[in-house]
Amino acid sequence: MKRTTLSPAGRTAWLRLARTRGVGPVTFNELIKRFRTAEAALDALPDLARKGGRTTALVPASRDEAEAEQDWLDRIGARLLCACEPDFPDGLAVLDPPPPVITTLGPLDLSDRAACAMVGARSASGVGLRFAGQLAGGLGQHGVIVVSGLARGIDGAAHAASLETGTVAVLAGGLTSIYPPEHRDLHAAIAEQGLLISESPPGYSPQARDFPRRNRLISGLSLGVVVVEAAERSGSLITARYALEQGREVMAVPGSPLDPRAKGTNRLLREGAALIESVEDVIAILSGLKRASVGESGRDGYEDDPDESGATDAVRERVAALLSPSPISRDELVRLSGAPARIVLAALVELELAGRCEIDPGGSVRLAC
């Protein structure tokens, strides 16, 4: 996505498109690539949704709603950053796809310092909490920003220990949706000294599906991810998986084989994660990594034939018939449908706008609930 400075009207249109029901990050990115501007994409939405099989009109988020959100952000001293804008964080801008918009609150500047994520068990042990605090504090003393998700346990310990040196909390809900409730004071302290980041509308209360999306941004902002205690099916392992997909370093702290909270971290180590026993181990790994940089890629996929509606019409229902409540990768849909990838993706965009499927930012697709 090319970097550009949006006009006030352009930012409002960008926010309207991002806040329209059924427009997820993948669909948003494809709409911008295809129609060049958010204004043009908004105009095209009703027809695309109809083609996808929507039986009621798709109504985009209104201009009044978008302007009210921007006014509210201004009143509390928060910022709205659009994915195409120059000051959008590089680590998020290079994701495929990037979050269309984020809102931020706090004074911390991410542009000139390395960041490392730290995640782990919510029901962490005392030893795990102490080690996470020591690790986060040590990283801060070396000038590294600590990124986490403001959850109970390891996340909270990491934020608290790095509050004075720089910490970022990526929220699953909106900027003012405090979860868990017992982190109200920590949330306020990070807003005062660090940085809160959300891709959700203000006041939005998170649901279960929002936490993996949050985890994707935690790893995206960071050079690497350190996992301190994680059970076999921990959400922290989702963050580690996203880190691998994004080309970030995965690090893990070993634990006792008798503690179920170490099953996930020990498995990461068996699969090749870097073993972490001290802050020096993390610094040594981070020092050899490059920070993400954003290139200027054009409008991939639509230059040769911008009007492929006929081809999309021919495969749309074939693609829809392959979907189920269980996720399937877009690559697998391309293989099974026998259609070109760009046509399958165009069909999926129309199906998501019609409310018939959900496209995960990580690349999987499922029938809409």
C-alpha cells in the first residue's frame, strides 16, 4: 500500500470504509487496490455486495459516525492513523494486509526504537511473573520498547516492569474498553506514559475472535516475540505463529516438564524457537535483526484487467460451495476451485460483503456465523 497524505475528506472516507460492517482487513485492502480511493470503494460497495448474494442493502458507515469518532479521539487526545499515512507504524504497514486504521493514545514514539513483544500465561506462576518482570525491565534498560496485550498474568507483569522505559499495550477492544477490569490503573498509566493501540472502534467491547487479531498486531509491531509460560493451547502460541508468518523471531523461556504452563513454551523450543534464560539472550538476538521498512508497491493484481467481473461471476458460487464453518486457507480454495488466485480473492471479497463468509487477516476463510 502506497504511502500518501490523506485530505480531511479522504480520512473520513477511509474511516467510513474501515468501520463498515463486513469490510475486514483483507477486503479493505483489496478494495483500495482495486478502486484506488476509499471514496470510490464506498460507491462500489452496494453493487459488490449484491453480486455476492446479499439480499438487503449494504449501508456503509455514515459520514456523521466517522466524524463523531474523529471528534471523540480529538477530545481525549488520541490519534487516528490510516494504513496509507506516513506516520503509520512501519511494523504494521508491512503486514499482509495491514489493519486499515488504528487509534492510539499516549506519548510514546515508536519510530526510533526497537520493540520486542512479551506474552504468556494469564494464570502465570509466581516464578513466571517475576522472570517476566525482570526480562521486561532489563529490555527497557537496553532501550527496547516492550509490547504486550494488557491481559492478566505475564502481559500485566511485562507492562508494569517496563512502564518507565516504554511499553505498548495492544487492545482487543476499543481504546476506552478496559479488559480485564482489574487493569484499569495499568491502562491509565500506559495512556499517560506509554502507548495504547487499538484497531477497534472506541468503546467496543472485545469478543473472543478479536484476541487473535490483537495478537497479530502485537507480533507485527515487534522484532521478536518472547513467550514466558504458555499451556499447550494458549493464545500466546497464536502470537508466536503470527510472528513466524511475519518473519519475526520467536523466543521462549523453558519451564518444568511437570508444569502444564510450560508445555507450549517447551514445544516452541523443540520446534526451533530461541531459548531465553536472561535479558542478554534477548538483546543478542534482537541486535542481529532489521526493523521493518515500507516499500512502494503499486496496485498488484488489477493493472492488466481491472474489470474481471465476468470471471468472478463464473467462480463465485463454486468458491462459496467449498466453504464451511471450519477455516480453510485461501491457497487451498484456489487449488480446489481451479481458478486464478486474483479471481478467487475477488469472489471472496464479494461474499464477505454479502455477509456469507469471514476472511481472517491471517489468510483463512470460513462461513459467516
